[in-house]
Amino acid sequence: MADFRSTLVHDVRNQLSAMLMFISLLEKVELPGEIHARLSASAEELRTVLTEPDLATATHHDLNAIVGAFSEVLRDIEITQLPEELVPLRVDVVARIVATTDLWSSLTQL
């Protein structure tokens, strides 16, 4: 059971790291101020969870709400606002959000 839990934690951390890397790319794109502020807030929340020393028992984080807010920011960023090379990455990150919520659900139900 401990190995499975460790695998889930590792997988969640990988997904969060990928999301943060995408945010770093998005922060270099000229976006409306309100979206940029929300994007930065999402990054801070994701970093808080990612740096959690014991993520396996960190059920006090509402990761679903955190990635949900990030997902809303992504929805508000119009495809036309993104450089062409970031559009497929955005699609990948949206899929990672879904995977992360599933992984988190499995982790918190153990």
C-alpha cells in the first residue's frame, strides 16, 4: 500500500510540475492583466501543493479547487491569444488537470 501511495504522490507531483512549467511559458505571453493575475495566483497555489513535504497525507489541500481555478484561467485565455506553439501544450495541460484530479481522488481515498 505504501508503494502505491508513493507512486500516486510521484504522479501528482509530475502533473503539477508540468502545469507550473506551462504557466512559466504563459507568463511570457502578453495577456490581459486580470488573466495574468489569476494565472500568477494559480501558480502560487500549485507551488504550495507541490512543495508540501508530505503530500501523501496532505488532505488539507483542496487540489480540485486549485486545478479547477487554473482550468478556468486556461478557458479564459483565448486560443488566439497564444502563440501557435503553445496551443498543443495547452491541450496537454488540460488533460493533465483531469488526470491530476483523478490521481488526487485516489490518493485521498486511501
